[in-house]
Amino acid sequence: MSNPVLVEVTRGNRVESRHRGAVIVVDGAGRTVFAVGDVDHATFPRSACKAMQALPLVESGAADAYGFGNRELALASSSHSGEPEHAALAAAMLKAAGRSEADLECGAHWSFEQKVLNNQARTLERPTALHNNCSGKHSGFICAVCHSGRDPKGYVAYEHPLQAEIRDVMADLTGSPLDRDNCGTDGCSIPTYAVPLKSLAHGFAKMTTGQGIGTERAKASRRIMEACMAEPFFVAGTDRACTRLMKVAPGRIFAKTGAEGVFCAAVPELGYAVALKCDDGATRAAESMVAGILARLLAEDADVSAQLLEMANHTMRNWNGMEVGRVEITDALFVPV
Amino acid sequence: MSNPVLVEVTRGNRVESRHRGAVIVVDGAGRTVFAVGDVDHATFPRSACKAMQALPLVESGAADAYGFGNRELALASSSHSGEPEHAALAAAMLKAAGRSEADLECGAHWSFEQKVLNNQARTLERPTALHNNCSGKHSGFICAVCHSGRDPKGYVAYEHPLQAEIRDVMADLTGSPLDRDNCGTDGCSIPTYAVPLKSLAHGFAKMTTGQGIGTERAKASRRIMEACMAEPFFVAGTDRACTRLMKVAPGRIFAKTGAEGVFCAAVPELGYAVALKCDDGATRAAESMVAGILARLLAEDADVSAQLLEMANHTMRNWNGMEVGRVEITDALFVPV
């Protein structure tokens, strides 16, 4: 019944903590390339599916109308750290649509990244909605809505036409129904829908390969994923996993994290996409899992694979810089298919 | 083989994440009152055993010589948030022994608590060792060593006489051997030793009841645990779980967290102690587990039990204050013995 242990955290010569999870790799036709754990289990993708949610921005023509390039599309697909560049670009996107921070319905929070938070504490009285890690996605939402001549007010609600449009897009990509029954509310107040990991991976494989989706959607999908790969800082931020993963092999790896231990990724040259979930929701484990599975997929490139394995298996140091333990993926991630 | 799911995190009408773990409650004689999961598994207690590590400070006579009261003993047993009161008291303890921050070997880090970190960022260029969550324990170590006329230099090392003394104390309490084989290095650079959860719980039950340990050790143990219960702010800090748990029923609950999902607790009036570990190391889950098991132990006091259950089972809200999910203990924590 339980998923296998995919990541172990060691201290001294002992395993201190264990993370279980499920991982699937599929191709554009939805064929399973690799799977471990219960990949049919319905999982909230959370922020891992932001590139899917950005499709209306491109497909509606809003991105072109407002002159958005790679950076704006990357930010629209991002969970950013709230660094000044992120907040400024979100503000500029809103301005292009004649809107402002006041239209954002994502709420405000301090950065999750300690260095960024330190800076924020020293320069801001409090964070605004522009600093919310989802402000790029929300700015993209508002742009898509405004370009279509609709009222952005309430754009986060299940009933708003934009969210209905996103449901249609995601149902097309994942092949899974999205409705009130599998709906939860995300941290930024928009709906999130639990779908099987396998469906989520298939959705990203379709976006990557263009298989099984219309020409326009395939084109928009490629544009968004290429934007993310071209501007990885705007998908996450300084020292963040998504940014680091995409910098390892520019243009060859797409990677996007989601809350509660979800990660989605794609390797365009192989036409494969990955979806995974750490059972307990741990980000550290999901990051090791995705780096490990990408290393496996790109094993033929020894240099890239080695860099990814260094991200998957890494040393933990204490406040004095002493090596105290390791985070390591288990052999379960390397079982032959 | 795998431990049961003890905490579930829900979103919408679905379980989003699951935390497995092991929990044991024992009495002063070492009899199991309740157990779930593999409680014989060797587990690093990390900071959950700080009250044990504070015994040399009291038993050596240092605490009396330096005029330490409840606050100092609570801080010596603490993982504090680095609030100004914590740092100031650690500095005062060191001063009492003619020492200073320069003697601390724990390293420095920014507070783990966002509100405290914000304050620190605004008032400090960088944190000092006094702000390290372990600075109270380390100050206690230095006081114990100095009072005995020994050199504190290198007091964090396995070979230092203080660490040998701590091994003796902990072996006496837990009945488990502590040596290089089960030794790891903790975040603050001192050794930590993996012992079965059952042994760890028995150690705290001995401290709570005085059973099976000498009169002097029993007296020192009671003094330390009573100090923690009397000054819960100095054991952790504002809004922290240990502090909140001990405030629910003053003098009736001892609780101490450890990194990687460990928690120890005691209920003196019952003569019981608790030790638990969340497999994946999640603090949120360990906090729910300990609150749940304490609610079970104190079930006869409806008011206290209800407050503890509110800590165990609580709502998660997003940045707009909307209820998005729950953290809840499972029935496995309430299986009849």
C-alpha cells in the first residue's frame, strides 16, 4: 500500500529520516517510460502546473498584445522568491494591461527564502501582493482577462470565466476531469484540482511534444516552456531548485516545483515529462527526486548527469560548516523498467 | 515494515500529504503504556534531550554557584527562537562564569521564526552565536565546565570530558549505550547519539518520576523539568509549540522538540513520558503527534484535552485567510492499548 522510500537523510552512519513518494515519466503518447509508487493516485499539482495555467495568456493573444517576451512568460509560470526583479516585472505586466497591484487577489507574504526575506525586512515595511510567489501567474491571469475585455474582479474564483478556461485547458492536457469534486483552494486562492500523477506527467509530455493537442496549443505550450528554460531566474530565483535545474542544461530541462512535495519536469529532446510527489510534502525530498530522475533520463550526457546527481545527493552542513549528513536518493529511483 | 500514518494534511476533500511515525509512552519502570510503530528503532533525539544534557550543570553545583533560577535552567534546556530575551539571558549566564559569546562553539544562524528573523534583520548586521537556538544549552555547558575548573575550549568534541559526562548521564537515563558507533554530529556541533525511542521515553520517565536513578540525579532532574514548565518561553519562544504546550496546563506538561521530527514530553502527575519521531522529519507532524498523545493522556481533563486536540488538529489558511485544509492526527494515535 505504501509508496517506496525514494530519499534518505543520513546523519553519522545512520539513516535519520525517510521520504516516500511516487514518480512517473511518460512520453507524448502517454506511455509510461518509468514509474515507481502509486502514480494513479490523485494529487494536487499546486504550483507545478503553472505553465499549463499560463496558456490562456498566450492563446488569448494577450501576451503578444502586451509585448511579453520570455521573461514575462517565465514569470507567469513562476513561483518566484519575491526578489526585486520579480516584483518589478509583475508590476510592469499589470501596467501593460492598465492594471496595478491593487487588482492582484493572491494575498501578500514575506519571501520564503531567508536571504531575500532579510533584504525585504530591511527595505520594506511589509510585503505587497507583488512579492507573493504567485504574483507573476496572477499578473498573467489579469492580463489574459483584460485583453479579452472582461472584468478581472474575482478572477481567482471557481466561477470566473478564466478559471473555467483553465479547467478546459488542463482537462485537455491531462485527460482528467476537473470539477468541484477534485477541487481544493491553493495558497494564492485559485482552485487546484487533484489529478493522477500519470495524467499530470502526460499533460506536460503533450506540452513538450505537441502530441495530441491542437497546433495553436502546441505552439503556445512550446513558447511558454522555452521561455521558462530561457529565463530560469524568473521561474523561481537565486539559488532555487527550478532555476538551478534549468541552468544545468540550458534549453534541455524544464522544471517546476509545487507546494507539498510536487515536481513536474520535461526533457524536450526525449519527448518525456516527469511528475512526482513526495508523500509527506517535503520540498527537500521532491528536489532530490526530480534531480535524480532527470540524471537518469540524461544519463548519456555524463557531465549533465553528474551535475544533476550532485543536486540529488548532497551534503548537509551545520552552523560551523561541519559535514553532518547527506540527503540521498535510493536505488528505487534507478530500478530498470 | 513501515510505520503507520499518524498525521494527515488535507486540502479540499482530499488528503494531500501523509506523515508516518512511531510514538511510545512509558512509565518510570519502563513499562509501555502505549506504542505505535517501530519504537525500538534507533533515533537521534537531537534537541529533544536537552533537559538530559543540562544535568551536569545542576549536578556539578554550577547552577547554584552562579545563582541560576528557573529561567537559566529552562534556557539551558531550550531550542530558543533567538529573541532578544533569549540572547540576553545566554550572555548573562556566560558572564556569571566569567566567559562570553566568544567561548560559544555552536555557530551562528538567523532565527528560524519569521517574525523574529524580520526583527533581527532590522536590528542586527548578522546574528551571533548568542542567537543560535542552542546558545542556552551551550552557555550551560560552559558554566558546568568552568565551575569544575576545566578549560571549556573544545567542549563540543566527543573527547571533551563534558561530553563523556553527558554520555554517562544519558546512558544511565536511557539504559542504552552511547558511543562512536551510534554517534552523529548535531546542528550545534556536539555529538548526538541514536537510541531507541523506547529508551528515550524511559529516560524522561525516570527524570519525571525519579525511579531507577540516584537521589541527587532525581532531584536535579525534577528541578530542570520544573524550571522548563515554569518558564516555557525560555524553552522555545513566542508562538512556539513547546511553549504553547506547556502553557496549556502549567506544571502538568513538559515538552521538548528536536530537529527532524522528534518530540519528547512528560506528564509528571501520571509518571509517564513520551518519545516520538516522524519518519520524514517534519516538525508540523511531530507537533500534531505530541499534542494528540498528550490529549489522550490527559483525556480526563476535558478542557486541557480539548486545547491539546485543537493544537493537534488545526486549520491551514492561505495568504488571504481562507481555510484551505487541515492538519489532523489519525485514529492510529487513539488505538486502545
